[in-house]
Amino acid sequence: MMNTELTIGRSGQRGAQAASRSDAVVSRFEISVHDTVASLEQEWRSLDADVLNSLHQSYDWCAAWAQVHDSELLIIRGTFDGELLFILPLEIVPGRLFNTARLIGAPHSNLNTGLFATDTLPFSSAEFANLLTRELNHHLRHKVDLVTLEKAPHDWRGTASPLASLPGVKHQNASFQLPLLSSFEKTLAQVNAKRRRKKMRISERRLDALGGYDYVVAENPQEAEALLDIFFRQKAVRFAALGLPDVFHDDRTRAFFHAIAGRRGVADDRLLELNAIRLRGEHGGRIVAVAGLSRKADHVICQFGSIDEELAGDASPGELLFYRMIERLCGKDATLFDFGVGDQPYKRSWCTIETPLRDILLPLTLRGRFAACYHRAVVRAKATVKANKAVYAFLQRARSRKTHTNRQINEADSA
């Protein structure tokens, strides 16, 4: 009996000590909510300097998005002992049944980390998750039902994410990366250099039959915006052929990409650099492939790409463009080429790293709990379909046939 009582007493003492420590941490942790990006510019830019913080949460990226969208902003600023700890830039997406706060520009981001002052929190990841959830509940539940932080890595470049202990669901797609080594030859050796060079030579022979080509990089915002418009046209054709909605169709989305095209961010980072394959000869000046790259420090992200579906498609100009971009970046202080989110055969053929991503879901109300359950169900259903290659291929063919049939009906009606 005595030993039992002693054990209970020690357990209670440990519990009291833990509770006391927790209360002390809570009192030193604070968040504030801001409705403009400009009000935090100086502190925001100071966090941009950390290479582990994603370019998609950078000040210039978020400010450009906010300028052309009319979303209500909820910029979360967190401090510990009065010192800046993090910024989470959110925007409200109103819905018929519930309102969601998501990271600014989330539909067009490839990596979301938030912005943290250090990769080492002054408390455990689990404590941070509890503190952040509690504070968001207190400050935001009167405005939104659910907070989502989509496409967040559990760890990034060997460092665990401060967001790792927050609840969520595995995103249906991973992102894919290729390390860039000291030379192009060493980089290619990671992914079957002989096969890569053979594909490149085949592409070049087919383009030579059309008069040859030039690999071009936009030198100024005007050139970048011209290539961007070509990308929008090429991608619209591709989406239509696949029976998919054009995610770049919205005028505000296009205005955002125009706003950052050719611009540089902090420390000469590239917000959006446009690269292309341009034909010579009979089709001189025609662009047959376009890609948009963003760069922060040594990390390069391919934001999007397209090809001309009508001319030179059999020459694989998109693959050739990747070859030339990676070749150019090797030896120029870039160490990671990121093909972004989405599982495609060409990405797997190029990449040696697969980074799983998570959608973090923080319900703040009862409706938010239902919304989080719905989000999980949708993501898991997509993941199940994509994991079954036969089912996925069948759905793609069915969607394409439906689009083709609808196009024929529309043409007949207008005849």
C-alpha cells in the first residue's frame, strides 16, 4: 500500500510540474491577426531569408496574389517571449456551408511550409500544435470554420517541419525533385545519362527537320509576359483535350502570374522566369514548349509547363526544354530542381527524390469538423483512384471521350 501511494504521489507531482510548465509556455506564446500584407512587410521579409521557408509564402508572392484577388486576409503572426516566431499568411474562401481559411494562393503552390524564424522551436512540436490550435480557435472561429494548410511536407531537406504534429491527411500527390550536382554530366548520371542523351538527340533531329530551334529565356518582363500568354493558350488546348477544367482560365489568376512574370524577389530570387523552345526556319518564331521556373536560393521549382499540341508534338519539346533548363542550372549554385506536385511518368523518369505531402486540417467549429471529414474523404478517394492505374486510365479516357462528344454536339448545333 505504501509503495502504491508513493507512486501515485510522484505521478501527481510530475503531472503538476507538466501542467505548470504548460501554463508558463502558454503565457509566453501569443498570436495576432492582420488583414493586410503591408503591415508586416519588414518582419515578413526577414523570414523570407531562411532557405527552408517556401517561396510560395514569401512576401512578394503573397503580396502579388493579394493585389489581384479580393479575398479577406488573415495573416497570423506568432511570437514567443515577444520575439517573432512565425507568420502564416491565410485568406478566407467563403462557401455555402462553411468558410475556410487557406494559405494565400494555395491552388497554385507546390510547397507550403509557412514562415518560421528558426527550424528549432522553443518547445516540442506537439506543444506547438496544441498552442497554435488553441490560439486559432480563440481568434478565428467567429470568421472561419476550418483552417487548411495544404501540400505541407512532414520534413523538408532533412529538417522536420514545425507543423509536423498538426493533424491532417496525406495529400493525393507527392512532389518530385532532382538534385543538381557540380556538373551536368554528374547530374544526368543519377537518371540514366545514356537514355537521356538519346531522347535529346531524337528530339533535336525532329526539330532540325522543321528548321531547328533555340532555347530561350525571357530577358525582361515584357518577353516573360509574352511567353506566359502563349503558355495560357497551349495549356487551355491541353486541358480541353483531357476534359479537365482550365485552372488558369480565371482572369485574376492570369493577372497574378503576369504580375510576377520576370520579377525578382529577395536576394535576386526569381519569382517567375519563363523558358521556351522556339523554332527556326519555316516556322521561325513559333514557340513549341514553355516552362515557368521560380527560384529561391539554391531551390528551383517548375511551376508549370506546356507544349504546342499541333506542331512538333512528336519531337517531345517539353522533355527537351527540361533537358536544357537543367543543363543551364548545373554549376550555377542551384542544388535542387523541383518538378512540383503531381505524379507523372516524366517526373519519375527525371527525379530521384519523392517528397510526400500532407493537407493539415484544423476544424474550429462543428461545421468545420464535417468539412474536415469531407476533405479527408475526397483526398483519400483521389489517392485510391490514382493508385489503381487501370481505373485511373479508364476515367481519363471516359473524360476525354465525353469532351470530344460535347465538342461535336456544339459544332453540329452551330452549323
